[in-house]
Amino acid sequence: MFHWPLFARHLADGRLPGDRLGALMDALAQTSSSESHPQELFVSLFGSGELTAELCRETIGFHHVGVIAPAGLDVPAVDAVLAGSAFRHRRLTFPSAILTKDMSARLQRPVELTVVMGHAAGPACWPAVEVFVSNLAAAELDPVIDGEVGCHVAVELGPDGSFERVANLLRRHGCQEIPLMQQGPLTNHAIRSRLLYFDVCRGGRMRRLEFIAPTSR
């Protein structure tokens, strides 16, 4: 059975910030690669009916997991954590284009976020991780971390997958894309991808799904 990543259990557990992020990387790395298709994720969120079946037809696998780093970690510190983890390969750093706008709108003031991305060494359930480093003080960031705001699981569209069909499916079942994306997917030029976020409330938590595809499609 699919288990949503336990972001807050690791990121808000009281240890040193680097240890918290490292523990989450270890937990993500231990997830079985046999769960590499997102069907069980969709079942856990939406049940085993029509919506799950249709979403499975549009997608091919997990793309990455995204998380906001705890307060006290800058970009070099996050890169060092990833360098010592299973996600140490093909690391890159780039400004956040989309979550920056989302967080700024939530907090009603400018927020800066930088992404540190790393890829798994071999076949894995989570092929990559994105860690967002913010300029927020701990007093503002700690509630964000505890609420898992910005944490997400990204699912890749298949060659014949369609953002429009995915969005229409989810809307018909009562889900809405985030306000920033109500006009359609946005482009992340740093990773040459288009993406669309949906927030789904389950078990008292807001679960963010990202659908992603290369810009060449």
C-alpha cells in the first residue's frame, strides 16, 4: 500500500536541521522501487474507481518529491546533505519560479526560494528530490514545515498524456488546481518542463500533486 511521504515526521522532529533533512532523504531512499508506478498513490487519494483508472492512463511514473528545507539550512548546507544521500547524482541549483510565486501569494509578501535538486543513483520509487531553500525566518517557516506546505509528489505524464485531460478529470471529481495555475500549466525553464499543481485534502493534510512533462511535448 502506498504511504504518502512522512515529510513533517522528519522535518519537524526537533533534531538539528541537517539531520532532519538527512533523515527524510534516507526514508525516501528506502522506499521500494516496486512502487514506481503511481497507481497506489492515486488509490490512496481517490480510491480505486474511474478517476484512478483514468489518471493511470495519463501517467507513467513518479518524477520527483519536493520539500521545503527546515530553517537554519542554506543552499550549500542542503547541497551537502544531498551529496551524502542516495540523491547525490546530477545535483543542480536554480531559482524557484513557481513555488516562489505560490508562497509569496500565501504570505502576501515577496518570498525567495532556491531549489537544490538531486537524482537517485539507480532505479528507485523516487527518481529525484527537490529541496526548496527559503529566506524565511524560523518563526514563519516552522509552521510551513509542520503543515507540509509546498511538499509535493510529482507524477510524470506519459507520451500521450494530456494536462487538459488530467485537469478536467480532477475538476469533475471536485479537485481544483492551485490559484496560480487556473489558466493552465506553467513552465519551469530550469528543468525544461511544464507542470500543474493540484492540492487534495486527505486525512487532515493538504496533499499536493504535481503533474509534469517535458516542454518539448
